[in-house]
Amino acid sequence: MDTNTQRLLHTFSALADLGQEIAAAGDFDEMLRTSFHLLLGSLAIRRGAVGEYERDLGALRFVAARGLGESLTGPLALSTDHARRLSSLGSSISLADAGKEAERFLEDHKDAFASVEIDLVLPLVVREELIGVVLLGEKATGEKFTDEDLEVLSALSRHIGVGIHSHRLIDEVEHKAAENLRLYEGLRAIYKETVRAFAAAIDIKDRYTQGHSVRVGKYSEIIAREMGWADEEVEGITIAGYLHDIGKLIVDLSVINSPDRFNAKEQKEMNRHPYAGYEILSPISHPYADIPLMARYHHERMDGNGYPDGLKGDQIPPGAKIVTLADSFDAMTTDRPYRKKLPLEDVLEDFRVNTGTQFDPEVVCAFCRAFLKEIEGSKERRLLNLLNRNYSNIESVTPLLNKLLSEFDDGAIAASANN
Ligand SMILES: [Fe+2]
């Protein structure tokens, strides 16, 4: 095999190694260093460096170097003119131009390169943009560089240039994604604050149910968490709880604030609110699924006797079933114009009687488990804190909660709640 063929094979092998190196995920600077050493090795070049061109700084940041001693301790300035000239020479630079660029480079950076020689400067250009430069010293053999050598070096340099360019693109995409995420989170925070403001507005209209919407949101959150819902879904159900009665905004104020139980006409007016809520919420693009449906179906019942659509069992979305229970619990545990709040024992008895017909057993059991865990102290007191201002001796309902669980839960879940 003659020398040229050997060299050609060597170059192909270096190119293949370089391709693999660039394609491999991992530390970018490390990849660049390895690639550069492959390039030096391909022609047994003793010293050199590869630097990324930072356009904003007007400087070269060197990421790999060999045999240059203390010459490259920091970035080296590269004027815009110089960068423009290098980029116009491009990847197909001639040997003579690469030599001239080396001389200019040494002239511009006399201090840094007082004791070392650079023979060639190869610009790394991708899509007519200067990405970086490769500085190269002499060959170990002392022979002069040939046009063939330059072809080899240019091919390897192009690979490195493309590697740097791709890395920059990925960086840029990651940066944009992070920025989008920040914007999205900002919007989400605004959305949540707006929802809270809406909840407060709904509750202000109804002077007998102050704080109802916010409490329903919080009870719904506690239940959904106990049911093992994902964080995102729990956030969604909390919002649905806040907004479930938003349809009351269109119900006649005199009906809402009537001090007596509703007559048939008033009840009909009042029963418009779930569907009205759905209509209000539907045109809004919510960051969570099914918020309008949860408002629409929060007065449906498992037996199909609810409103507005008379849905039955599994036809009712799970979120709406949770809001239904949270809504009823808050309604029964707060004073209403026509009745005082019910004793907790009566509330739980109501749950027991209506589970399966009005309430979903799974939701009732999750509620009981969360309640019991708070009483036992194995869970933060959230439900108890919401109730505390109205009730004392809450712990006394432990047997009733266990009774509900044993009646409606399957054995395994009841056992785990009792442990
Ligand atoms: Fe309602």
C-alpha cells in the first residue's frame, strides 16, 4: 500500500471516528477536545487549538489546545472585520490563505503567541457564518503542509464546525423552551389568580355562602389527592371547585339571596346555574381538562335523578363526582338562611344514605380516608382546619367514618385506612 493510500485510509478512519464522536450525546467540550485531537493525530501535528467564535463578545473562546503552553489562558479578541474576512474565505480556504491568516493572527496576538508558531488558520464556517477557528502548528516530521493535507484538515474541520453549530442550535432551542416554560408558568399563575378572583366574586353575590367556592375547591383537592390523582389533575379539580357555581352569576339575585327555601319557580331559576356555568367556561381555554364539564355536571346524581342532563353512574365525569361531594359537604357544614349547619354525625349519615344513589362510593371512601388520616395525624390537617371554625370535637366521628368505609370500600382499602 503506498503512502497516499495509507493516508487516505487514515483520514477516512479519522472522519468516521469524528462522526461518531460528534453524534454521541454527552459533554460538548469533551467531544470537541477529542475531535480536535483526532484532527491533530491525522497528520501528526504537534500543536494547535480550536476556538469557538462568540460573536456577541467579539472573541474566540478556546475549548481545546495542545502544545500551546500558556498562550491561551483566556478568550482572544477577534475584530468583526477579521471575522468577516475569515468567514468569506470559508471552508475551502487555500493553503496560501491559511498561511497568511496565521501570520495575521500572530501579528494581532503578539503577546499571547510570543514563543509559539502557528502555521495555518482554518476558519470553521457553517452557512456562511463564522463558527470558530482551528489554529495549527507544524507537522511532527517538519515537512511542509501540502494541498492534500489541507483537504484532509478541511474535511475534519468541517465536521467540527458542524458539531459546534448543532450544539449551538440545541442550546438555543433549550433556551427558548425554558423561556416558553417560564412564560407558560406566568400565564398559569395569572389564570389561577383570576380564578380565585372569580370564586370570590361568585361568593360575594351569594351572601349566605361566603367562602363556599374556595372551600369546595379545597375539599375537591383533598379528595382527588387521596384518590391518587396526578398533580396536574389535582390542580384542575381545585380550579373546577372554585368555579363550579360560576353560573350563579346569571341567576336572579333575589332568588340567590332568598331567605327561605326555594319555591318551584325559584328552584327552576336556580337549577340553570350548572349549564350556565358550562356556557361561561366553555369558550375559555383552560390549562386543565374538563373544567366546564365539571361545572355542568356537579348536580348530577349516580341514579340519574340529577340535573341538568340526568346523567347516570359512569356517564358523569369523575371530577364532577368529586365536586358534587365537596359541594354537598360544604353546604351541610355551613349555616344556610333556612337552616343551621348540620351536626357532623348527620352529615356522614346523609353520605351513608345517599352513597350509590347521589354520591359515588369511591369518592365517598376517598373523602373518609383523607378525613381519618387527618384525625390520626398521618396527614396535614387541611380538612379539619376548614371545619374547625364551625365544629369542635371533630375526632368523635372516627367510628362513623370507619363504618362508611366498611360499608362502601373494598376490604383492602378499608384495612389500609385503619392502619
Ligand atoms: Fe351548584
